[in-house]
Amino acid sequence: MPTVPDDSLLDDPARLAEADTAGLLRAAAMAGAQVRATAEAAAELELSDRLDVGRPRSLVLIDRPGVSRTLTRLVAALLTPSCPVPVVVAEVVPSWIGALDVVFAHTDDAGDRELAASLERAARFGARVVLSAPDEGPVAASIAGKGLLLAPRLPVPPEMAFPRGLAAALLTANALGLLVADLEQLADHLDAEAEKDYLARDSFANPAKAMALKLAERQPLLWGLDPVAVAVGEHAAHAFAAHAAVVCDVEDYRQALARPALRRAALSGGVDRDIFADPEEGAGATPRVLLLSVRTGPAAEAARYQVEDLLPGGDVIAPAEEIETDEIVRAAVLALRFELAAVYLGLAVGSIGGAGRYTPATA
């Protein structure tokens, strides 16, 4: 059965701050600062000049455990529609790697020896390697003198390093001429989102707290209306599992609707539950459908009309309705909102944090 959250905690800033013993809310709020620090490191490293050697044969994004997996898939989704070169997502460097390829990897596990061996081979075969990782340990040593290392400048827990890794990947793609990402604008919008979601803001005025309450005691179905939205949903699922011990279903909406039993459950998820029902009975949490939409344009509108007709109870979350910017920024802002919502929910149900959790008196 789902854990009942302490709703009162979310609107008590003092208790929230006390409960957040690991400083996760503060770390999440540093998303914009992480982006700026990474951009500064890339400028000092002269990343753009050192990668300006013509169009690569391919861009290989290495997918390692943690936020590396979600950020590489988001970057692949952002690149794929118009990228002039193949984008490959793999857990290790492919056997065919060569001097015409570029490899990007992000990790906070400085001792990942499988990754270290893989990157060492890529560098040995002449591929250009960009690595976002700590500057000590086997992973960093694997490309010493051969690759470009963007080490973290702001200490945050590994599960909060998504903005840093995303910024490093975007800077790599920028330098290769594969997309145009305005990192300063990205950082500004992340700062603005962090301000909206600040712990002192009441739930009715705080999008992340409101989302946490919306998903409390529910089974989140995060269904994307476009590939970028699906990738954001995958990061959201990682965050909810990491912080709130909540398992989410993430899928492209067309695939989601092709599963009859879950579709029926989703359709009934908006129906008010019987207040006289035995809480010990039933199959578990009631589903809550969030329809994620990051892209804009005719295809996005068509998908939205179709799914709203088929799932009238689903909540559409479309950042374009709130901020006028490109899809890179919209995706990153939505990812941050989900991350903060996951932390708030985790604190409210007691899956993370310490002091500050309300415990009713026992008879």
C-alpha cells in the first residue's frame, strides 16, 4: 500500500528545512548554477575550439547508471529529428569507434572501471572524447592527455547532477554544430523555476509541491506526447524512485494506449474513491495520468487533441503554456520541476530526510 504523506510538512518551511537533512532541495535549486559552472569550465578548456575539426562520423552518448542514463536519452531525443550525423546511445563505446567519431560520457562514479576501459579504448583509437566526471579516479585517468574532462565545480549529490551532465552534453553538441543551445538562457530559466518551487512558497503557488500532492498515494503514469517528453518522463521516473520510492510508468502515449488493462485503469483513475472502502482492499494505488508535451507545432497539437479525446481525465503538462522559449529549455525546466516534486514527496512520506517528519501520538 502507498505511504500516506504528511501534507502539513509541505507548507511548513521550517520543518521542511529540518527534514531535508541531505540538503536535496538546495542542491536541486542549484540547477542554474550547475549549468553556468559547466559552461565556464568548457570555456576555460576551450571546448568549442578543440572540437571544431569538422563534422564527425557519429556522436556516441554513453549511457551509464544514474542520471547519465536519463540525460543521454534526453539529448538524443533533442538531436534526433534534424541531426546531420548518427546519434548512438550505448552503455559502452561501440567496437567500431574510430578517429572520425566523438564520444560523450557523464558519470559521478569515478571508479567505474568498465567505463574507464571503454573510454581508454576510444581515445586510443583516436576518437574525440568529452567526459563529464570527477577529476580523480580510473575514469578521469582513462582519458588523461587524450580527451576533454569537464569536472564538477559545485558539489551536489550524484542524483542531483542532471543539470551539469546535460549542460556538458549540450556544449559538446553545440561545439560540433549539431544543435544550438543557449546555456545562459537555460540557466536563467532553471533559476526562475527553482524560485517558483522554493520551499517557503505555499503549495497552491508552488508547481513542484502541487505536483507532489497530485501524485501522492497515486500510481503515476507519465505518458509523453513526443520523444522529448518521453525522455523527460524517464528522468522524472528516476527521480521519483530515487527520492520517494515511487514507481512510475513511462511510455509514448501511443504505446501506452495499446495496453488495454492499463488504459482501462487510467480511464477510471480520475473517479473519486469510495470514502467507505476498506483501505486494505484493492490492488494498490489508483493511477494518475500525466500527459507530457514538450514540443510544439502541428504534430504536437494533433497528438494532444487525440489523447485528450481518448483520455479525458489525463492532466496535460505542457511547459510551452508557461514559458516562451525553445524545447531544450522547456525540457530542462520540466525535468527540474519533477525532480523537486520527487524530493518534496519523498520528504512528505518520509522515504528521505530525517527530523521534521510528523509522527502521530500512539494510544
